[in-house]
Amino acid sequence: MAAVGAAFFVLPLAGLLVRTPWGSAWQLLTSSEAVTALRLSLLASLSATAIAVVLGVPLAWMFARIAFPGRAVLRALTVLPMVLPPV
């Protein structure tokens, strides 16, 4: 059963590696469109990480150290994005 599960991951990746035009890969990766897309992806991921750290670390510290009114509601709101299905 594990082999079947692994095949669902390995076979598509192997297919991508076989069908990739390796001769023009560097040219495609350094094109202006690809560089713009990579720059946007890097900016978005770094921004999301920074926001998560700036909001998450103090919030985690508060949950661990301080008892305050509304703590259960705030904790529920914090966990809500993880339990709701994506739209």
C-alpha cells in the first residue's frame, strides 16, 4: 500500500523531469517574466513570514504566560483559519 502511495508522488515528478526541455531551461529561468515571477514569489513569502512572526510570537507568548479576559475567544479566532476549509 505504501508503494502505491509513493508512486502517486514519484511518477508525476519523474514525468516532469523527463519532459523538461533541459537545453533551454537556463534561458527560460533567466527570462524577464520568470525573474519577475520569482521576485514576486520571494516578496510574498518573505512578507507573509514577517507578518506571521510579528503577530504570532507575541500572541503565543501571551497565550502561554498571561491569563486575560477573552483569551478563549482570541485563541478560537487564532485557530479558525486552520480548521476552516479553503474557499
